[in-house]
Amino acid sequence: MFFYLFAIIMTFLLYQRDVGGTETNKFIFLGITVLYALVADYSHLMMATAFLLPLANGLPGNYIFPILCVLIWIKGRKMIHASSIVWVSFALIAVSEIIHIFGFSSQPSIPSYLGYCAAIFLLLVIGGSDVNASDNSKNALAFCIGSAVMLFVILLKFSLMTNVDIYDMESRVGNAGQFYGEERMTLGTNPNNIGLYSIATMTMAFALWYYKKIPIWLFAVLEIVAFVSGVSSFSRTWMLCLVLFGLLYLFLNKGGGRKSSSLVIFILGIVGVYYFFTRYCSSALEMFTDRFSDSSVDTAGARTVLFAEYNKWMFSHGWALLFGTGAQCYKEFTMIFNSTHNALQQIFISYGLPGLFLFLYLLYKSIKKWHVRHEYMVYLPMIVIAFFLQSSQFLNPFYCMFPFIAAYFILKMVKSDSMNNRVNMTNNHTRTLK
């Protein structure tokens, strides 16, 4: 209940600020978060961190997440068992960013540096640690709730500000900060990131429901909010990932009868969605079909052009292949001022070939550690999110990492639950003997 009280207070303040128009100083959010983090135990602290991940773009994240990471380390240092390569990786990235930002950037920022290092800390510790004493299913649910809050507030705010029916929009839902003024902090991000958080919420909520961690009504609420948000983003990548989501479920679900019924449900779902849009959201459906027929499809919205330009620059600068440019000022180095839209390429540009290989190695080690035989559904969110990120940014802005980080909660969920159950049985047996 302690965590849910915190989540309700933060949601209310965000709603009042962004939808109600009440000015709320950013340090109020910071103060409430720090106060909660100081009194919470490690498990509740992890839940609060997971809840705040999707809300980072509307909060003073450059201050909140470094403080949370310090407290996670202090309260969980006896429970976080990460290999030396994880800590060495974090130290190398932190030093690399200092050198690049303060040595070459025209606008170095200490808060931005701290916020980025906090995101890397969470990526490496949550993804690379051998033991996570907190409840991974609760952390995953906290992320989904935070994401649903973020998506719902953005949808409602955008609809109110533009006076457009949320179910029949003719423009992509995105950053509504333009309606308040750039100087005001507000929840908002571009349509592609809305699609990213939408598909992350849909796949993670599904996995939680599949493993009977949440009731059907909560699953339905999360799916509806995430689905409407994804549609309103008009993201082609989101639509492709939605199809991939359905196909992966049919492929990974090895239950014979359930697989057949799932195929029927999948087909009926497609027919139902198509009927809904043709009947009630004709302009939205027309815009979606136009997104797949306009001239930008050939270059994936210029992504393939950028991909080639960045690769050309990297392979013409030998030092960059070894050391990279850093994640926060790579555009200043390359003089290509459109962001790369490929996660693996952004890692490659930022930290060179060694950094790319190290990331893939740590990912492999984590998957190998938490693999459970025949439990294929835990991979579904990570696969879909990773696919989406190949047409999106990853390291910068750092909140693009958060859905992938949250996918580790699902990856760890089944095996960590089994480990915790064995520990509880051992403790109960010990108390009985006493």
C-alpha cells in the first residue's frame, strides 16, 4: 500500500499540472520522491523506480534518478550481486562521457551527465546483476502502471489542447509542450517514443497476465490505454511490432489447444479492430494507411539514409571505431545533426566496436543466466522492444533505454520467483525445526 499511495500522489500531481493547468514546481516532485525513497525498503524502492521510468520526461529526471540509484546501491548492496565486468563497464562509460562532454561538447551539463549515468547504472545493474531480491513481477507491473499514466495524460492533454476527438485524430499525438511553452516542464515525447512505450506496456502486461500475476480487468485497462496510444502515434514501427507481437505469441506458445484458440482470438481481434476503425475512426484509419503508402516508406522515414551516413563517418574515422564519440555529443562529432534511429548503431557510434560487443556480451550473459527451459513467453517483451529500437534511439535521450530495462523484469520473473519460493521454503523449514 505504501508504494500505491506514492503512485497515486504522483499521478494526481502530474494530472493537475498537465491537464488541470496547475503550476507545480519541479522540486515538489523531487522532494516527494526523495522522502519516499529514504523511508522505503529496497523492494519498494525498486517498485517506485520502475514506476517513475516512463514518467522521466515530465519530471526532473536528471536529479531524481541519480538519487534513486545511490539509494538503490546503499539499500541493496548486499543483495545486488553483479560481476566485475558490470562495474568495470559502468566506470568506463562514466569516464568516457566525462571526457567527451567536458572535453569536446559546446554545452556541457553536469545534471545531464548524472541523469545519463543513472540510466546506464539501471541498465547494467537490473540487466547484469545475478540476483535481484525485489519482486520482478511487481516491478514490471509498476512500470506498466507508470507507462499507462504517462500515455493517458499525454493523450488527454493533446486532445484537450487541440480540441480533437481522441478516437478520430488526423495528426500524430506527440509533445504537447508547445501549448504550454517550452519553459514549462510537462509530460510529452515524440510519436515514436509513444509507440515504444505503448508496445512495451502491451507486451509486458500480456506477460504478467499470461503468468497469472495480474487480474484480467487490470490487464484489459493497461492494454486499452496502451493500444489507443499506439494507434494515436500513427507509428509504422508500432504497427509492425504489433503484428510481430501476435506472431511471436502464436509461435512461442507451445500449448496445443491453447495455440489453436489463440489463433482464433488473434484473427477475431484483427477483424474487430478493423471494424471499430472503419465504423468509428475513419480518418484515423485513413491516416494510418497513408503512412504506409507515402514516399517516405522507401527510406523508412529517412532512417536508411541516416544509417548509411553515420556508418560512412564511423568507418572513415579509425579512432571512433575504437573509442566512440560518447552518447551525449555524437552529433557534434559527426556533424550529422539528425539523430541516428537505430539502437545498435547508436551504441556503436557512442562507444565503438568494443562497446557494441560488450553490450551484446552482457545481454547474452543475462539471457543465459535467467533462461528457464520451455518458458519462452518471458522473451516476448524484450524481443518486440528490441525490434522497435532498431528504428529508434536508445542511449540518447536516455529514457529510450527504460522500456528495454523494464523488459528485464519479465525476463527474470519466472526464475526469480522460483528462487524466492525455494528460499522461503528453506526459511520456513528452518523455523519449524527450531
